[in-house]
Amino acid sequence: MSNTIDETAFVEAPSNQSSLCFADEKQQARFELGVSMIIYSWDALDIAVANQWGGVDSAEKRDWITGIIVDLFKQNKIVDIVLVEETLLFAMVDEFETNVEDDTGLVIAAEILKLYQECEALDYTRVEALYLKWLEREKNGTENQRIVHVHGDADSSSENEDGSEEENDIPILDAGDSFPKTVPEPIVDDDGFELVQKKGKKDTERFQLKLCMKFIRIQTCIIKNEVHY
């Protein structure tokens, strides 16, 4: 799939702008919605969220990834496909401890750059199509709950017949399995009172970003009212 992707692709802000952020709020809201929908369509991330490889707040981490991609365009005059791809891959490793070794990160990065160019040209056809597809998925409850079984020893390696070691940490997808959701157990002190757990710096940043993502969703109400069903 990556054979058809220009790995030198980039977008650049006009000379009179300090970043790639759109000045028009509706235009920016459409772009951010489109980025979110593209991130939600990434199978590698979808599997990681379904299996909670990032912990119980895996779904929030997916929104966090959307936020850091949007920030690339808010903070830079030039964004290229490599920067977007590497940001996605690093986030998967850092937040989900998952190495995405196929080219899907590059594909998602290319789609995001293409989306920016479409929004720049005031073409929101694909944004609306992606949004309607997501709404239909939510309405029908067809969001994939996919669990991955990893086969192998505790060493995560085994010996072949020729004596060489082979990694056994490649996940095998079992799409038919249901995924049991887990709820974190509260911490209770000796007197029977539930303790309030202190949030770290990263949790605070995610909370702030979560508020930002809620604002983005409010902005998308404008789009929803303009989409014809």
C-alpha cells in the first residue's frame, strides 16, 4: 500500500502565517474532526485500545494521540509525512508498548496530510463521509472488540530446528472473541475508606487535553448540523 505514497509529502503554511492552524474556526474544527476520524480508523490502534494495552484509559489515550497530531499543525509552519508517521509510532510505543512494524502508520500519516489539503481547499466531503460512517458505527454498536492472543514462552522466544532463536511476540488476532472490559479496583485503607489516587504529571496533561477534545467535539456540532442525512 505504501508503494503509492509519496514519502516526501509535506504541507506548508503561507508566509504570512506562523503555523498551519486554520484561522477560520469552522475550517479548523472540520480538520480536527477529520484527524480524529482517521485516527479512529487505524486498525493497529483500534486493536490496542480494544485489548487495553495502554491500561484502563486506553480509549482516552487514543484521543490524546489525536490531540498531539493536531498540535503538530498548530505549532509548525511545515509538517511532513515522516513527522506525522514517527509521532504516531512513538505514541504507540510510549502509550501502548506496541511496535507497529507494517506501513499502516505511513498510510495514516498520508491520509492526514491529504485531509489538511482538502480542508485548506474548503473541501469537507471526506470529513463528512468519515463522520457519518463513525456515527453509523456507533449507532449500530459495531465497534470492533478484538482480543489478541500471544503465543509463546515466558522468554518470548524459542529455538528453531536449526538452533536459531525466533521471536514469539507477534500477536494473533482472533476477531470472533469478545473482549472483557475491566474496571480498576479502588484502594481502601485500614479503616475501610477509599483513597483518592493522586494523578501524575502525564495524567494531568491528559486531563487537560481531554477537556480540549471535548471542546473539539462541541465545535463539530456545527458540522453535524450541516451534514445532510
